Amino acid sequence: MDQLLTHSVIMLAAATAVIWILRFFGISPIVGYLFAGLVIGPFGLGLIGETEGLAFLGELGIVFLMFVVGLEFSIPAIIDARRAVFLGGGLQVLITTAVFFAALQLFGISPLGAFLAAAALAMSSTALVLKSLSESGKLHTGFGRDAVGILLFQDIATIPLLVLIAALSQSGSVGAAEIGFSLARAAVLFAVLYVIGRFVLSGAVSHIIGLNCIELRLLLTLLIIMSAAWLAHAAGASLPLGAFLAGMIIGETEFKHDIENDIRPFRDILLGIFFITVGMQFDFAVIPDRAGLILLALFGLLVVKVALIIALLRLIGKPRKEALQTAITLGQGGEFGLLLMTLANKGNIIPASLGEAVIIAIIISMLIAPFIIRNSEALGARIEARLTRGQPSRP
């Protein structure tokens, strides 16, 4: 207890100081959290070692993030953006994962390890991109909408991957039958949550909001999130999966915006703790030994992934300028990639060397991503100028 309390104070003090300093340079708080974890962690100043208490708080951040993602996962919104989500996002995840999988196979990585690492690298940072686009007023531009659509599909694709990792962590190996059982269990969990949400929660939420009592509304929201996560854990699924399903159900009600506003501070702080715990995993000492895999992963994120997204968006008819800006905006790893690699590492599902290399590459890409996103239009224009040099101008 004393150790956890001391570590919590150190962590909050470091995060406050780092984010306060970085704010003067306009750098994303996510980068601040990662850097704070790097500084105070066992591979930095050694002020904090990894503890179960901090790891659990970090996982709660992902639970709250997945709940918010679920809130935004309304069927009408998906139908309206179906081309960007299912065509653009689906092709991006599928083809990027396949290309990275093939590349990792050349390095002698096992098929399962290569698949999970490739899927993790195919993901971009929802939190970082949405925050950057929102702050710059570009969220509702053409490339902003394309980026959001692809991010939404990436978030959806994370769900079966979490189910797979949870199944692998329990059994050590898994076949088609086990995967099918895990997916069926997730479907049953959704059905249970849907029935509870439709016939119990909707009335309770309506009643509590009608009372206009902020404390009760907040307590009910926290109860919904934590109960859904608990049910998922009891059913052998991941906590974030339960939170996502609960968010999806509440997202179909008229109270989604009230609830989202209520939990935003909790989500941001707990997600910050998750990024701190990820930053604590950054071990400079392993970089020389993992240099090849780290450079391969970085090249894949910053060059191959960007090129693939440009080609895919052009293939489905997006203007070249819009495709360039979208691809540059999404050319980084993300929190769900970090989550997948962290869970796979803890479950001993993949070699530690692969997990460490991918995590370090994703962290580096996220550290530089805010600068790239902020200058995406200029970078896109520069690339477009080089592409069109000596060629007739085309849209």
C-alpha cells in the first residue's frame, strides 16, 4: 500500500511537470505521458518499478477508452460512413497486416507472432489523431473524415484480436474451435449486456438524468462501465471488450453525449496512466540488440504504411491530395497496437524480443506523430509536388 501510494505520487508529479513543460511547445499530452513513464521507469531514473496496481490503473484507461469508442459506434453513423469505414478501413487493416506479416516472416518470426505484431503495426493512434485533428480544426475536412473512418474500423478490428489474445493467454495455444468458442462467448456476452441495457439500464439512465443530479449520473456511469468489464472478465473475455459492448448499447440512447462528457476526465487521466506504464517499458539497453526489428517496424509505419494507405485511397477514388494527407496523418502506431503487444507479452504469446521491438517502434512513432500530423498539409503538398513534377496535373 505504501509503495503504491508513493509510486502514484511520483507518477502524477512527473506527468504534471512533463506535460506542463511540453505544453509550451504545443506537444500532445500523450507524448508527455510516454516521456514521463520513460523518465521515472525502471529503465530511466528507476523511481518506479512495474507494479500490478499501476498496471491495473493503466488497463482501466483502455477500458474507459473502449467504452467511449463504443458510444460512437452507432449503426446509422457507420452506414453513413460505410465507404470510408468498411472499404477504406477494411482494406487498410487487411492489406497492411498482410504486408507486415510477410515481411516479419522473412525475419524468421513465428506465424502467430508475426500476425499479432503485423496487426498491431496496422493500427494508428485514435486518441492522438482525433485530438490533433480536433485542436487544428481539421476533423471535418475531407482527409479528416477519411482518417476517422479508417480509425473506426481499426478500433472495431481490435475486438477480435483482444478475444484471440485472451484465449491464447488462458490456453497457451488455440485452434479454430477455441477461437470460435471465444467469439461465441463474446456474442453471448453482448446479448446479455444488450438485454440488460435495453430493459434495465435505459430506464435507469433516463430516471437518473431526469433527476438532474450530477453525482448520481456519474456514479451510474462508472457502475455501468465497471460492471460490464467485470462481466467480461467473469466470462473469460477481456475487460476492454465488455466496456466496448456496454458503450455500444448506451450509444444507441439519447443520453450518450451526457455520459461521454461525464466520463471524459476519468478516461483522459486513466488513459494517461496507461501511456505512463507503456513509457516505463522503454528500455534503451535493448535497442542495439533489437535495432534491426525496431528499424524495420519504424520503416513499416512511417513509409510502407503511409504508401499503402495512399495507394488504397487512390484506388477507391479519393483525390491525391486528400489521400496524401490522410496517409501522413495515420502513419504512426497507436494505443491499441501498444495494448495488443503489451497483453501478448504478458501472456507469453510472442517472443519478448519481438514484443519489445514493436513497442519501442510504436512509442517512437507516437513521439514524432504530433509534429507530422501538424504539418500533414505541408508534407502532403511537398510529396504531391515531387510526384507531379514533369507530369500533367491530375486531381
